[in-house]
Amino acid sequence: MCHVLKLNRSSFYKWVNTRDKRRSKICSDALIGARIKTIFDDEHGLYGAKRIAASLNDDTGFPPINHKKVARIMQSMGLKGFTKRRRCITTRRKPGHRVMPDLVSRKFTADKPNELYVGDITYLPCKGGKNMYLATVIDAYSRKLVGHALADHMRVSLVTEALTQARNVRGSLKGAIFHSDHGSVYTSQAFRDHCAQLGVRQSMGAVGTSADNALAESFNATLKREVLRDRKVFDNPIICRQEVFRWCMRYNTRRRHSWCNLLAPDTFEALNSATLVMSKGFLDKESNDFLDGMSKGILDIPSSGRLNGFRYRKAPRAGCPRVP
């Protein structure tokens, strides 16, 4: 048979000897596929391989799984996270309005919350040719949607309402940077006065370059892709408000974000703040014990060493020459 089919005998015997292994792999893939399908349906077909793999790995009752294996099984099942790209221009610059300097330079990162925010306005099409407009305020530290406002207009009150909501969530925005494009609502005197009242410094990128506000643009694209999906428009403004609000709440509390190590923004902020508090408490306790021991003379301190990861060198006693 190998001669007729022009196959090597070693290949045939390898196929025979690995029959049980192949059957075991098929059964294992079927079980994993069932769990993948459950998560895929729970997330309304929006999750891809990496987010599904993160959800599977949260279940400690099963062994860890790589996202590449999840992608292979999803491909065999015909499952694919929804992707869609749309293009629309909503930035209208008004001549004569003052332009703010670029304080971000495309570095959409922050060392802590409430330090750098980005914002933008995106349109949400409804049947009948009417549009709704969403203004957003996003924290660059965790990508959390801190403030948003939805209305049927693009007046200055839309962006001031979103920024006010962010202030209510954070408690204070004093000293924070708010980065946006050159839209007329962001360059208006009313919005500048509102930022000054809240203690917010404005920042703006270059004209006609979406990359200078890439974080906000990415958020808008994700929202439209996951809410509209195969639809081109919302049925009416009321449904638009309901679906967008539901997605925004899910975005902060449940949706896994690649920037947050596949955690929800709220979870990411909570874990990191707890880690910082614990680290600070440990540092204070160890440092206090160290200094108390030195003052009481009960510790034999070497001439140099490390304390909590920081290098130190003990000063020489009075009257003793310093060794070079």
C-alpha cells in the first residue's frame, strides 16, 4: 500500500502509532471548544483569541491555555471576533480660536490615574439621517472611560458635561492634562474657561493628524465596531442611548483591555492601587525598623549595602579619615 500511495513506511507506522494521541487531542479540543463557544456567546461574539484565552485562564479548575491554541480551535469552529472599520470626519476647526500646545507628543501613558486624559467627539448614525454625538474623557493610565456625554448636537455643552462627569468621578482634576484635537468646541473660549475652573491644562495635537489623538480614535472605533457590528445605523436615538450606555458600563467593569494585561480598567486600577498601598506600607515599616535599630545601636550596620532595593553607604564617624 505504501508503494502504491508513494509513502514512506516510517510515515505509515508513525500514523498508526499516534492514533490514540490524535483521538485524545480531538476530544480535548472539543471540550475546550465548548468552553470557547460559551464565552464567545456570552460576549456577543466580540472577543478574539487573546481575550477568550484570558477568560479561560481565570478558571483555576482547568490547566492554562495559550491564545494560539485558542485561535486554532476558533478557526476550526468558524468563530472570529468581530472587526469593522468606519471613517467619518467630525473635527471642524474654527479660524481665530486659540490653539493649545501639544503636551503629550503621542505618549499616551501615565504613571498614575488622574494625570493625563484624552477626549474626542464621534458621531453615532441613526435611521432617518439623524446623528447622535458622543463626547468622551479617557484616562491614559488605565484606559478607563471616566466621563462621557451623549446628545443630538455638537455644542460646547456636550464636552463640558463629559469633563464635569470626569471631575465627579475622580473628585478633582486639578493639575491634570486634557488632550484633544482642534475641534471648535475644544478651542472655544467657554471650554477653555471650564478647564481653567477645574484646574485642567489643555493640550492639542497637529491639525489633520489622527495619530496625535490615537487613543481616543481607537476607543471610538472599538465602540462602533462592538455596538453596531453588522448594522450601519441605530434604529432610533433612544436605542442608541441605551446600547451605548450599556456598552460604556461594560467597558469599565467587565471588558478585558489589552493595555490592562487583559483586565477590565476598573479591576486594573483597583489591583494597582492596592499593590502601591501594600508596597508603601512595607517600605515604611522596614525603613522605620532599620532607623530605630541604628539610633539604639542594636544593629551592626555594614559600611554599605542595600535597603528595600536602594543602595546606601554609611558616613564615617567624626574624627575618622574617609577611605578613598
